[in-house]
Amino acid sequence: MPSAELRQIRRRIRSVQSTMKITRAMELIASSRIVRAQQRVAAAQPYTRAMEEVVRNVSAASGSATHPLLEQRQVRTAGVLVVTSDRGLAGAYNTNVLRMAETRLIEMQREGIDPRVYVVGKKAQSYLRYRGYLIEHAFLGITDTPGYGDARAIANALMNDYAEETIDAVEVFTTRYVSALTQTATRMQLLPAVRPEGGTGSAGYTFEPNAAAILSRLLPRYVEATVFGILLDASASEHAARRRAMKAATENAEELTRLLTRQGNQARQAEITTEISEIVGGAEALTRG
């Protein structure tokens, strides 16, 4: 009958192997999702670039036309949008964004700015609520496959509060997708909207009714497109980070299984040696008797 030590090692091996099956499955799921996420990021880029070009040209043609979303105000109350995931097991993906956002929230409080927090993802909601921050709006269940409707809901909530002067600016803390191996925590200004630089005036276009009226209609769509790009980048970053984390966990589980198997073999060998010694000793005692 195996000794207590050997039984314990075997139980640990079975436990590690069960965990390894889960991490390998999650790695495969993340690998399949990251491909679709990358495709969505690539598919959205032409629309975003075209929107930027149109806004740039219309803005140049409109001259000094103003819009509530372009209004620069003294910042007394700032909106902070923090984009994280709904689920964990994604390495440092959430930690990097939350650390950067919390550092900025502390800076705002020291500067006398009242921060209002908007979150995307359960991880940001639970962390910041635990830290004592009041959550104005929480958008949950959209990080895996964000849609344009989700971006519109987030953008409308922020633009309405900005237009009503509930907040004087909006900063976004999210993760920018660079590659499958590189994702960077990023801070960016969303409101007041920044006019795209450049532009060639009317660029040969005739605006009807006029450039200022068109700009007022385009700016909300421009903000929506920006938020949609943020969500897509964050989704691709989340899946890439989770795949990398689960791959590392699977490799660690395999290494731990090999180590425990070696320990188990050594324990079994010691058991066999002890049994042989006992048999030999008993046989010698019988012979002498």
C-alpha cells in the first residue's frame, strides 16, 4: 500500500493536471478570440481614418465655428473612463490600467479637481468601488466582443454629462493593442474633442447647408468612433494578455507535474528499497532461527 507521502504527491499531480487542462482550454479559447478581435480592429480602422479625414476637412472649412464638444472649460470636475475586462486570468492587463488610473485620480484630488468615475468591465468596478470611489456609470458584459451600440451608449453618457457641464473634461485609461506580445496601458483625452490636425480647407468639397452645421453633426459620430476604437483595442489586448498568461500557466503546470512525478518516483523507489530490506531481514532471521 502506498505511503502517505506518495499518496499526497499523487493527489497533487492529479490536481495540477486538472488545472493544466483548464489553462490549456482557456489558452485555446483566447487564441481563437484574438484572431477575430484583430480582424475587427483592422476592419474598423478605415472607417476611423475616413471619419478623421472628413472631420479634419470640415473643421478647416468651418473656420472658427464652435461646438459644445469642442468647448474648453476650466476643469473643476473631470470624468475618468477606465476600461478593463469583465474576467480575470489575463496577467497584468487589468493591473496596469488600474494602477495608472488610480495614480491620476489621486493627482486630481490633490489638484482640487473632483473626479467622476465611469468604468467598463467588472474588474474596474470592483477595484475602484473597493477603493472608495463613487462609480457614476458602469458598462458591463461588453469587453469580449464590443459592438458599435456599446460604444454609442458609452459616448452618449459622457457627451450628455459634458454638455450639461456635469463634467468639464473626460480622460480615458485603456490598453492600446500593439501586437500579440505588446499591449500598452494608455491615457488619452476624449473630451473636449480635439480637432484632427491638418486639413486642406474645403478640399474641393461643397458643403450643404454649411461646414459648421455638418461639423456639429459629425463630432458626436467622431467621438463614438473613437470610443469604439478604444473598446476594440482593449478587447484585442485582453485576449492577447489572457492567451499569454494561460500559456505561461500551462507551461508552469507541466514543469510542476514533471517535478512531482520525479518526487513520486523517488518516494516509490524508497518504499521499494524499504520493503526489500524488510524481506531480506525477515528471511535472514528465519534462516538463523
